[in-house]
Amino acid sequence: MKVLVINCGSSSLKYQLIDMDDERVLCKGNCERVGMPEGKISHKANGREWDFNEDVPDHTAAFMRIVDLMTKGETAVVWDKSEIDAIGHRVAQGADRFTHSVLATEKVIQTIEEIIPLAPVHNPAHVAGLRAAQKVFGEKVPQAVVFDTTFHQTMPPKAYMYALPYEYYEKYSVRKYGFHGTSHRYVSYKAAKELKRNLRDLRMVTCHLGNGASCAAVYGGKCMDTTMGMTPLSGLMMGTRCGDIDPSIIAYLQEKTGASPEEMDCILNKESGFKGLSGISSDNRDVLAAAANGNQRAQLVAEMFAYQIKKYIGSYAAAMNGLDVLVFTGGIGENAYEVRSRVCSGMSYFGIEIDEEANKCRGKNIDISAPGTRVKTLVICTNEELMIARDTKALVEGKELP
């Protein structure tokens, strides 16, 4: 079975075509600036890379273009689009309507539309991707929907509720949902496999650290708690997001600056985090380089980021009555050994100690635990696309989800 994995943004369409017989990526790429001038398409296949500068008017046109790339000329990896057996879509917000991945039906798509107010940036693009795929591939090609939020639906009410008037939960669905669920699910499964342990026996904290970052408490393969909330803004500081702050700061700053709610939302989501605090960049690599050169604000960012992660590890270990495995993943988690070292420093009380030499690695699955340490600390390269493809295959074949 060949599964086309899609991640639609408001102006982008990322894709991978995966042969599920051996889980090999046949091609992958990204259509950028969809519906905007100066579009760009990147495509990787057959050990080569291509870049095309061309306008892509909408998501339907983007699908038609990637079909051309996959089936024609030197960029091709299949003879015809009929070789694509199924399509798997990443969807950011499933709210409490979906507790697992599902096949896309008209009712499912309408439900995703209904919860757009909870993800006004992401879900409209996902709906556009689903509709566009139907137009280009026809309704006979099954489509599956894999939500960022479903892994976190096992959280108990004590973890997902906010101490607000209960009517806001009943009327407006105000609660914690969490994100990066597909990544947390994949790496927890992969960590158990790497350790040759039963996932049901393990208490893990998984740290998905990238431009967006979150931690999750995973007990027996199920999420007990996670740092992101109703939106991806809360929890850890991130590339441009502030993470947890005193809510009264928002009203205070609006009064002082005259910022509108929309402007304040932009400041918190796009001008804060690494970018706002360092004044240098939203990219952790730039911040670490500046910190190494003595920039005090960059050093503060590095210290704060590690400190916040450390606090969540400790609180989640307390919630689970112990900790067996700590996992680092995501662009920063997999590559920034300086961050891993800073997070794990001074954690011997929890049984966390790492081998600093083993830790000096980037982009590979590795056990970086010090010999004899009670808690295993692993670096696991996430693969959300493969997780989506696996769910899609299982749903199409009528089998239990992996």
C-alpha cells in the first residue's frame, strides 16, 4: 500500500509518499505560498532535489502539481496517481469530538469545520486540503484524518480542566487539549521498542522540543498530562510563543500600550519566546551561538528554556509516582545536545544522569543515559508522517490502530 501523507497549512502543503510495504519514503516536498505571489515548490525523490518557482493559486492546484511531480518525468516515483492507495491528513484540532484517528467522511469534515473556532488558523487549511484531495483523487481513494489532539484525550479531568466558571467549559469548550500528540505517541512507542520493554509498564516524560515545544506525561502508553493547553501558546517558552505567563499581564499591557486583542495575540504568539526575549532570533541555533559568544540575553533564554523543561519533568514524575524514561525529540531535542545537557544537569535526585560524551550527537536514536542510571534518557527522532501513514493503513484495512 502506498499512502500519501498531507499536512496543509493556510498557505502551504507538505507531503510525503510512503510505501507501507517497507515504510520507505518514495518522495516528499512542500508547496509554499499557496494562493500568494512568488510561490515555491520543493520536491525530493530518487536521491535528488528540485526547486520550482511558480505560483500555486489554491490547494487544489497544489495537489494537481504534486501529482504531476510524482508521476511525470525525472521527478516521478509512480506511473500513475491510481497507484496511491490512500491519503492521510494531519489535522491540528479534534477537540473532544475525536478520541482516535478516523476515516474522512462528510460528517467528519463537517465536524472539523464546526470546531474551527478552537483552531482558526489551522483547521480551515486542513478542511481545504481534504476537499482539494477529494477533487483531485476522487472519492474512491480513502482519506484518513489523524489529529494532533487525540493522543491527549486520555488526560483525566483534573489535568485538562481550568479553574474558570464551569459554564465556559460547557458553552465554549474551554479546556486543555494539547498538541504534538502524534509525535509524543510515536516516540513513546519507539522508546519502548528501543528499550525492549512493554510500553504499558513505563512511566515516561516525552519532550518534543522545536520552534513549537511541549512535554507530555505518558503512563502505560497513555497521556496523563501535557504542557500545551487549549491552544499551542501555553506551557514552555518557544521560538516566538511566550508559554505560560500570568494572565493579568495581558490586560496590563493592553492598558499600557493600547494594543488591541488581535495585536496582543500577535505579540504573544509571534513576537515573544526566544525571539522577543533574546532580541536575536526565534531559531535556537542562533540563540545558542550568541550565548556561547557571551550575549547575556541569549544566555538567559537558554537558561530559562532548560529550567522550564526541568520543572515539567519533575512535576510529571510526581504525578506519575516515578519516572522510568525521559525522551528528547523534535528539531531541538534531537540536535541541540547543549539543551539536553542543561536540562539533565542536577537531576540525579530523580535518577536522571547522562553520559556527556554519548550526548554529543545529533539527529539519531541513542541512549544517552549514564551507566547504571535508574531513569533511561533517550534521543528519539520523531516521525509524525510515518505515524499518520500507519494509522491510515490500519483504518483502510479495518485493523486496530497501532
